[in-house]
Amino acid sequence: KAGVTQTPRYLIKTRGQQVTLSCSPISGHRSVSWYQQTPGQGLQFLFEYFSETQRNKGNFPGRFSGRQFSNSRSEMNVSTLELGDSALYLCASSLVPTGGGISTEAFFGQGTRLTVV
Amino acid sequence: KNEVEQSPQNLTAQEGEFITINCSYSVGISALHWLQQHPGGGIVSLFMLSSGKKKHGRLIATINIQEKHSSLHITASHPRDSAVYICAVFPWGETSGSRLTFGEGTQLTVNP
């Protein structure tokens, strides 16, 4: 069974540009969460999607957005890139969202390393 | 104060030693993850716990819900165990969903 696939693995962009990152969850998983990892802030939650709907959003500016398709694949978009957006972006998939007494294990992808110059 | 605190931040051990990494959290949780991250970035889920104890090979994870504390133990440590170990929790609540809150991680180095 294939794991969580993130593309691309590495990306270099210029300030002001926009970028789209992709995440394909494990087959059958319907929940996808996105996280940003930086040396200064550690791992921080960006947003979560389930059944094509955003269920949760972290404390990030509106330049960060995402969506989920009917096949559960998810994309995140960052517009007007800033130097501080340089980070490892990780997505995690799970069968369903955790909550309401249900806990489902999260499986992470390898991440996309974004460098903004 | 972070909702999830790990100790120690850095740990150096000799091959074969027994290792313990601790995690304390201050919020109600649905479950707790122990994660491993190697250089290069990818994160591997080692355990998900909501109570008791789990064992996988040389790794053992325990959780005490009343004390809001979890430990990850590595028996007979090996240089390939060198990595960052991260404790992460699913905070309790209908709206929290699969929103993990992370500790800062423990950098483990095992020397041969």
C-alpha cells in the first residue's frame, strides 16, 4: 500500500511568487492535514480537510490556502511568497478526522522543502 | 508555556544503552503520537496511544492520562536510532479534529 505522497520534494521560488504543493493520501484515507516546520517555530498546524471541506485552520495569514478534491488528494497554495515562508511543508493523512471519541493514526509524507529567495 | 513539553531536548547515548524520552502536556487529549524524524525531513509515526502501553520491537511507549505524561523508551539503542523524536497530541474536542500539537522534539544521537 503506497504511503502519503507529496510533490514536489524540493522547490525554490522568488519572493512575491505563488506556489502550489500537492499531497496524495494513503488509499482510503479521507482526512488530510497540513503542517509547516521551521527551525524557529517548530511544527505548526496549517489546516485540515475532510470530504472536500476545511474543518480546521491554524493561525496563518490568508496567503495560505488549500483545497481537497473528491479523490481526497489535497493541495495547498501560498501566494505572494515571503522569505519567512521557507520551510518544510508536511501533510498527514488519516482514515477519518480524530474527534468525538475516535482517534485515528496520522501518517506523514516526506514533505516539500520550499526555499524562498 | 507550550502545551506539549519534551525532555530532554538533546540526548547522547552509547550503543546498547536504555533511553527514555519524556513528554508532558497540559490539555485534554484524544490521543498522543510519538513521531520520528530523520535528517531529510520525513516523519514516521512510531505509536499512537490513548491509554496504557504499546511495544514495537525495541520501542516502548507508555501514557498516563491522569498525570498527562507519556514516555518513549528505546531498549538496546543503536546508531540507526539517531533521529529527532517528537511527541504530538490530538487536543480533545469536537472541533479539534486531526489537529496535532507538537512538542519541540528530542534530538537523539547514539554513538557506536
